[in-house]
Amino acid sequence: MTDLAQIKDGLTRDNALERLREIPCSSCGTVGDFGTYDVPANNGVALQCLSCGQRHPFISHGIQFLPIDPNTKRRSNDIAAVVNACGDYCYGCGKTREELARLSLALTVHHTRPFAEHGEQYAKVPLCSLCHEIVSGGQRLMARLMKLPWVPQ
């Protein structure tokens, strides 16, 4: 079997499916059955296991979005740097990386202010993939509420 750490270096949108053809899904174990899908919210392309439907099947290995060019990063989503600065646990539920792994969840990078509006200007914190969805949904809801005509600006 090929080492995923070696594959990660140089992985791009153009070569991902070929380079992962001998790699098992971290969720279901099916080998090489991956596809890509667009993530319009951040102009990204990500992986999905076509057998079990798991999105970001290699997020625990630091593979989340596929760059066009491996030497060009659109934004910094380095979970190791965020964990080093903030701690190795989810800021939402408080679970450690080991506890999350037992639940098949991983730590992700969460921009405390929307990247699309503020770029890298504000802090990033670690959130597990479940809490990340919940917190991001809350942020989207608050943004919609702030646009209502009766809310003071």
C-alpha cells in the first residue's frame, strides 16, 4: 500500500483520483473509489468516497480541499498550526483529537469571521467536523438575521 503522507505532497485537483487509486477510504475501507465535488462556498474542490458517501475521507491526514497547484495555497487551513496555537481539542464540544477519532470525527480549521468577507484577518480555532457544521450554520443564520429590515444596523 502507498503511504498517504507521501501522496499528500503534490496532490492536486488534476492528479488526486489517479494518486488515490490504491488507497482505502478511511471510513469504509473501499480502495480507490473516490470522486470530487465542488464546494461553492469557498471556491473549493474536495474528495468524496463514492462507496460510502463520506466527504473529506482523508481530513484526519490533512487532506481537505484540493489545490490547483500544490505550491499555491488560497488560504491557510493548517490544522497543525491552529492546534499549536489553540490546543488539541474542539472549541465547540471540548473533545480531544483522540476522543474525536473514536467517533470518526476530525479536527478542522474554523475561521471565526467568514473567510469570504474578511480573509485571514481574524482568528482561527479548531472545531470537530460536527461542531464546525453547527457553528458555521449559526454564523449564516446570524448574517441573515442582521439583514432583516427591523434589525437596527
